[in-house]
Amino acid sequence: MNKPLSVLSRIILFVCAVSLIAVLFTPVWRIELDAPQYPEGLILFIHATGLKGNVDIINGLNHYIGMKSLHNEDFIEFKLLPYFIVFFALANILIIYINRKKWLNILFITFVSFGIVAMIDFWKWEYDYGHNLNPNAAIVVPNMSYQPPLIGFKQLLNFGAYSVPDIGGWIFIVVGALLGFLVFYENIYIKKFRNKNLITALIFLFFISGCTTDADKIVVGKDNCAMCKMTITDPKYGAKLVTKKGKIFKFDDVDCMMSFLKDDVNKINVKDKYIVDYCANHSLVNIKNAFLLKSEQIHAPMNGNIIGFSSEDSLQKYAEMLSGEKLNRNYFGK
């Protein structure tokens, strides 16, 4: 529990410290308001030290519906938050100096707890702001509250309110994720795999990801069809097979893929079949999720006359243009 930290952990802790200092100079959160009378929208930026953006305009609008005006001096959070940010930045540096796993664990728990408390405080502020209305306001809508969303979208009369993290907020999230990773790395990974090198593991993961079907796309002018051996020159009609052992076969036409599977020489255990999205030449979609169209007006390299799409809307559009027939996904077998 109290062993020294790895070099990797100390480097990441330093990055976290520098990143947290950057939060002092960037907006942590943003609330956007969209309405027909404000086509460019209104934005409220919440910084660690105060509110910026269209504060005066938003205060003027809120006055009519009885909401409180926003003033930096009314929020104790803007006085305390900069100190908390500096505290956590210095804590990261201090743990690099102390160099003990125990204090890394304490930092992670404290940082996550602070984040939870901060979000609860933000929600309470929004609740008070949106519910405690002046009953003598110019516009009173019975049983209406104007609490902005904690995160996401909410319709408030004719205004659409979007509440999302800004640069500083995403930095907080990433720092929390990095600290969580370090806790896992120091307490679990090193303990169980101490004889293995992290770099080796990363290379392995990179190799695995490099072998995934999403990353391995058909390369025009370089890849050859596994069936007819011709160089693939038009990717719109291409297809691909992946075996259970991870081997990949590429084709210039779906018909070539089906002929390949029927050939007794090529008895393979198929894991997945893919077809190129006709609307995105180099994008492959699993046939289980694809929408398939057959038409005599389609001139594929080997006269397969079948194209695929990732969305049904695209299928309908081309079905009308090409007078085509929609195929069942089981057309290519299970």
C-alpha cells in the first residue's frame, strides 16, 4: 500500500498538476440559450472566478419572469474554487515528492469526492435560481419553474437551454480519469503483472486494435480481391471477411465474397462479413447491421449488382433512384 510510485505515475501526476492550473484561465461550464429572437444565441460562461458572457442580457430577460439577477459577489463558490484548484494542483506535485502509493489513493478519493460535492452544489444553485421566483414579476406562468439542466438540454418556454462542461470542466474530468487510471495501475496492474512491461502491454493492445475490422479498411489500388485476384479499383462495391482466427480477406465485389465461401478450398470459420457503405466509399459496415439493395442498374466489377448502406434512409433514396429491391440480411447466410 505504501510502496513508491512508478516513473509513469509521477509523470502523469505532473501533467495533472499543470492541467489543473490551466483551469484557472478557462471556463469550467457553459449554459447556452437559444431562441428565435436571439438567432446567435446567448452564452453564460462559468469560470472558477466568476461569470462571463452575456450576463447582462440574461439578467434583463430573467427580470421579467422573476428570476434572481446573477452577480459574482453573491456566490461564495467563486471565492473558494480557485483555492481548491490550486490545492489539488499542489497536491499532485506533493505526491510526486512524497512518492508513496498510499497518498495517491487518498488524492483520488478526495478529488472524486470534491467533484461530486461540486456538482451537487451546482444543482442546488440551479434549483434555487429556477424555483425561487418573484411572484410580482411581469410574466408569471402558474406552476412553471426555470431550472436550467445540470447537463444536457431542457426547453424553458421559448428558450432552449444547453448545459455542458467547457474546457476547464473537461480538464477536471480528464484529471479524475487519469488519477483513477493511476490507482488501478499502481494497486492492481503492477501487483498482478509486475513481471510484465507496460509498454509491451500497450504494444499488444495496439496490435489487437490494429487487427480490428473497423480499422482495417479496403485500400484502393493496393489490396487485391481474394477471389478473382484483381486489384480493387472501386471501393463502393467492396466486401470483407474476418475469420474466427482474425484473418482478413478482401473482395472487390460481394459476389466474389460469396463465391469464395462456396469454394471447397476455402472452408473457413467466418466470424463476420462486411460490406462497404455505398455512401461512404471506405467505410465498412457489418452485414448484420447493413441495409442491402440489389438492382440491374448497379454495375459492380463482377456483376454482383448488390450495394450496402449503414442507414435505411440511404437505402430508400437509392432504391427509388435505381429501381432496386431490398434484400434480407440473411441473403448472405448467418
